[in-house]
Amino acid sequence: MQPNRAQAARLHIVLIGGTLLMVAPFLWMISASLQTYAEIEAFPPVWIPAVPQWGNYMASLTEFQTARALVNSSIVTLISVAGQLLICSLSAYAFSRLRFPGRDPLFLLYLATMMIPHYVTIIPLYTLVWSAGLIDTYAALIVPGLFSPFGTFLLRQFFNQIPISLDEATLIDGGSHWQIFWHVILPLARPGLGALGIFSFLGIWNTLFWPVLVINSKEKFTLPLALAMAQGQFISLIHVQMAGAVIACIPVILVFLMLQRQFISSLALSGMKG
């Protein structure tokens, strides 16, 4: 027992050390958001501010227009995630349950698009958005995020684990494919939907490169774009920028806390296996 306890103790020490290394930047960001500019510039670094500067958060909301950017990011992310869950689940149902000519080759083509680097498609996508007259609109931020090949693949793997006998029983009782999809498949695939919701929320909420290309008006800035622009314009307000970064992290943490049960269930069910 003694060697096992010693080995477990060493393992816990390593895990605690790794956790501290991962958490330290976030803790410093929170601390810096409550410091003055002089405390941030001090060396060695100040971890506990003498007087917490809660006014930094109000300054971030007003000077950096974080409040408006937060609303924009919320609108774009919520609509994009909802659309992606709906469209990807419908596509996954078609590839998992419906039988039609060329289904498997078409699905392989979908999977092949996942191997194309995202930046390769930026120019064609920008050309399509520009041709449609959507530059500097919310639609330019929302429409490209309504579908994801990865989301279709992930949900299809979950749908394949649901017994076909449930579909057959619903059809025998006079149900339709829509009723199977809505009342049978979706309730049983909540872990997969939760996992996809977290992945898509993180990707859309944190994206910066695409809004830089398609958004010109400050009133349409998303939160990452507003913080990036503030970094170049207000170099001496690092403490206020840290407050804005904390505000940007809060929705991500809340979404994960709300969906962590589904996310953990998706890992336990091994939804990625074929």
C-alpha cells in the first residue's frame, strides 16, 4: 500500500502543478482587471491589488463600447449556434436514417471538406458574401456559421448509436420521419447536441479573423473585434482591457457550466466512434 500511496501522491503533485500553470494566466487576468496601471507595470508582478478598481469594468463598457459589442456577439452567436444545431441535426438524420442513392459517397465528400484548411476558403467565402451585398451586416457574421461538416459528422455518430427498432416502432404506430426525428432521435441525442453546442459556441464567440474582414462599422463590432481594436488605440489602458477580457470570458464559462453534463455524457458515450 505504501508504494501505491507514494505513487498517487506524486501523481497528484504533478496534476496540481499542471493545473496551476493552466490557471495562473486567468487568475492574473482577473487580478489585473482590478488593478491600476501603475500596479500592472510594477515588478515583481502584483497579484493582489491594494484597492480593487471595480471602475475598470464600467470603463471597459463605456470607453471600449464593450456593452454594444457584447450584445452583437450574443446575437450573432445565439442565432448561429441555434441554426447550426438545427441544420446539422437534419443533415445528420438524413445521412444516418434515410436511404438514397449516393448517400455514403456524399457523406465522404462532406468529411473531405473537413481536411481543407479554413483559411483556404476565406477568399471564396468573402467573394460570395460581397457578391450578395452582405458586407458590414449581421448576416455576414451569421450565415457562414449556420452549418458545419464537423457538426454533421458528430451528430451522425450519435444518431447511429440509437437503435433502428425505435424508428420502426414509430413507423408502425403511424408516425412520420419528422416525428421520429423530433420525438425519438433528438431527445436521445442530447449529449451530442450539448457537445456540439459548446464547440460551436466557443468557435463563433471567439472568432476574430472573419469579423475583421466583413465588418466596418463600430456599432456592429463583435466583442473580440472591439477588444482587438482597443488594444491598438488604448495602449495605456491595459487594466481596462483586462476587464474587457474578463467580461468576454464570463459567457463562455456560463455556457460550459450549463451544458457540462451533456458534454461529459458525450465523452462517456464515445460519440466519435464509427
